[in-house]
Amino acid sequence: MDYKKSKASVNTVTRNIMDLCRDTKNIYESVAIIAKRANQISVQIKEDLSKKLAEFASYNDSLEEVFENREQIEISRYYEKLPKPSLLATQEFVEDKVYWRDPARETAAIAEE
């Protein structure tokens, strides 16, 4: 996934709590959902970065052969400029792009029928 195309802000944004708990009716549940999604995004970004940097891995133990690789620096800068996973997850949640469900509510709804 290309996170650079996300509409998430790079800086912290003040959010209306009522907008965040609109779907769940509970701000704590909304924050838990956002936190879980942020962890997923963080893992994806780390895997992508590791794959790209593995190409530049040097298996020599010599300290004298350390050199500056321009492509490696550009990749690092790209990932440094990305919005934080928590901001990406919050933006996805606000835009209703996060799928979530509550099994407890589902079983309660079945029990009422």
C-alpha cells in the first residue's frame, strides 16, 4: 500500500471526539480499534522498509568499508516523511475504511431475536 497517497496529515490534528465515537458509540472502543489498525500499519511499513533495505545489506564485518549509498538514503528519507501509523489509522477510521466488528454485540443481537 502506498501510504504517501493517504490524506492523513503529517502533523498532529485536533479531532472532535464525537466524530470518532459516531459508529461505535464508545470513544474507548474507537481508540482501541484505531490502535489495532495503527499496529497493523506499523508492521506493514516496517516489513516494506526491511525488504527495501535488505537489498543494500553488506555482509562484510570491516568497518573501513562503510560507504554512503544514495538510494538507501532516499528510501530512508521517504519513510521518515510518512505520516505516523496512528495518524494513518485515525484517518482511515474517520473515512470508514476500517472494517471492525464486535462479537459481543453480534451474540447479544442474536440472543434478543
